[in-house]
Amino acid sequence: MARRIRLFVALSVGALFLLPPEAPAQSAAKPAVKKKTVRRRAPPRPRVTLAQRAAAQEKVQETLAAAQEAGIENPAALIPFFERLYQRQESDSGALRVLQFGDSHTASDDWPAALRERFQNVFGNGGPGFVHAGRPFLGFRRWDAKSSMSRGWSPSGLLNRTTDGRHGLAGVSLSTSRAGETLTLEAAGARVEVFYYQQPGGGSFTVKAGEELIGVVETEGAAGPGFFSADLEPGPHRFELRTTGSGPVRLFGWVVENESGVTWETLGINGAQADLPLLWDEDLMRSHIERRDPALIVLAYGTNEARRRDWTQESYLEAFTALLDRMRAASPTASILVLGPPDQSIRLRSGWTPHVGVDRIVEAQRTAALGRACAFWDLRTTMGGKGSMRQWVNAGFAQGDFVHFTAPGYRMIGESLYELLMGQYGAFSVLRRQWNGSNNGSSSQD
């Protein structure tokens, strides 16, 4: 672990690119007057000397190493996930899917990508899994897939709390009633799916893999979830979806995956809070989660809630418990891991000071998670506790807004969580093999 962290430190000493701040959804309407686009930039990090940078980096390394001792609270809740990993490793077959829901920390895909890469290296590459349709918001990205969309699509969902809630797995949908609108996706896998909304009077679309037409889909029918799927030759593909009529078409996303291996699926929305999924159509969301059949559901919320004064520990506990209950109902056999929010600071006249709102969110999430037989990881403690964001900023691992991390910082967090999970899995697999050997021995003597 220390060697990997030192590698990240070496990479970060050079130029670090900053993640863009949270941004609103793309507008589908073409503006009448072309306006100059002004890109918002993250605040610059405080100036530090090379010696101060090196000292901060060393402190972060020490803190992450010490955090391995604290571990994950209630790791027994991860046994169903570990069992699926064990079966995957023993039989070398079957898909194992992880769904990570969250806010901008998740949406950046740096953090999930670090976990995705490490798990796929050990347990097989299952492909990207579920990917949002098109590019539903500014700054959207997946490191393992590339997507595009034509201008005639209208995004719905995201942070809008007054919609019909029919936004499916990721909380965002794209709609159009125009023929010839397209979506593309470049990804590698042996199977493709399209999640769409079936509705009375619905329109149609075609799906191509390269130059080959692989499907013509009519979305007309009783209101509810619709799925198109096709098997492919394993490997990289360029998919194109094109509407073919004037009827309404509503899409949620693609799935590209292999027959076996791990997927770590990024389902983040910039600015999201944990009560947002409670506004999504429960039946539709449940059907999508059931279809993905996850082994593990990861919930990474709390940063935005900490800045809302109307959240009390009691009201947030109630909302977060409701979210856990909804996830459990949708996937009774999956493990659920709650990731507490990271440390953050606000700027006062006296300077940067730790945001006290994080306290109540962490405690509410911990209480809800342990009360619903879920695992909990306290990210703020892993970082070094209250006020630790300053060290991460000075080290170059967090941005100047004292809220978001840089790409190396996110990857370090992903590495730390991976080491914790694999440490617990290692202990589980030893006991699992002993139990298996004991049972086999008993059977041979009877």
C-alpha cells in the first residue's frame, strides 16, 4: 500500500489537472444568439513551498496507512459480496456487478475507475456495464467508454425535483420526438443492451454495431421499462442509436459487458443528495437494479447535504434509512456499503475552517448503515479527521475549493478502499476454503 501511495505522490508532483466544479445539465435547445462560453474553474490551491508540499504528502501517506487499521465498520455485511467474489475466482465464470451511486465525487469517475481497474485486474474485466445515455450533463465522463449525442435530445432528472421521476437507474433520462437524433457509444464487450421507456404512442429507433444493423426497436406499448439486447463478438465496438420516427423516445442508458468479470458502474450526479433517489419512480428503478443484479451497492453521498442547514441529524437519518430500505428492497441479496463524506472546509474572514455540517451527516449515515445491516467506511477519518482537507490541498491531492479532490487524490482514495476490501476478502476466503475443505472431508468419511 505504501509503495502504491508513493507512486501517486511522484505522479502528483508534476502538473495536476483539476476536476471541473459541479455544472448544470446540458440544454437541448439551440440558442438563438451564440454566446461566449465562460468555463468556470476551480479555485486555485493555496500557495505552498516545495518543503510544505512534501511534508503534507508525507502526512497524507502516514494517515492513509494508519487508516488500514481502523478498517470498515460491520464488515460482516459484505459477506454476500465476498461470496460472489469467491465463486467468481473459483469458477472463473459469471458476471459480478457493483453499482456506485453518489454525487460529484462519484460522477468524476476517477474514484470508481481506480476500484474498477484493480478489481478487474484480479477478477476479470466484465466491461463498463451500465453507462448513461449520451452526455446528459457538462463534464460527464467514463474512463472506460466514450459517448456522444446529437442536439435534439432533452435531458430530464438530474437535480430537478419536479419531474415525473421516470429516470431509471442513474436518475437521468434523454428524450426526443424527432427522427434522426443519434447517440453513440464506444466501449468493449460481448453484449450490448439499451434501457428505454416503453410508452403508449412511443417512437422507434435502430441500433448499429459498426456498420451492422443489430436491432430495430419499437417503444410503443404499456408504460414501463423496456430493454433491447444483442450478443456480439467480444472486443471494442462503436454503437449508434438513431431515432426513426416522430413518436417520443425516452432512453436511460446502455449496458456493455462481457460474459464474465467485474463491472464497477458509475452512477453519480453532480450536486446530488441522498434523498434525490427517493424521488425517482420506485418501480422503474427497481426493475433496472434487478436487471443489473448487483453483488454490491455503494452509496457515496453527504458532501452537499453537509452544506444544507435544514438537514438535522434526525431528519437526515430518516431520509438515509429510507434510501437504504429502497435499495434493499430492489436487491435483497446484494451487500450495501455506505461511504461517509470526506472532510471539507468553508472560507471565513479568518480563513479556511472545517465545515461542522459534516459531523451530523457522518453520524446519521453511520447510524443508518449499522442499523440496516450495511457496512460503513468513514472517509473523513481515513483522510485524517476533521480539518484534514487542508493537508490534502497542500499536498496537491485536493482542489482549492476544499471540497473536491484532484485526480491523484481520488485514485489514492480508491486504492485505500480497495486495500481494505481485499484485506477483508482475504480473511474471508481463508475461512471459506477451510470450511469447504472441512465439508469435503466429512463427506468422504460418511
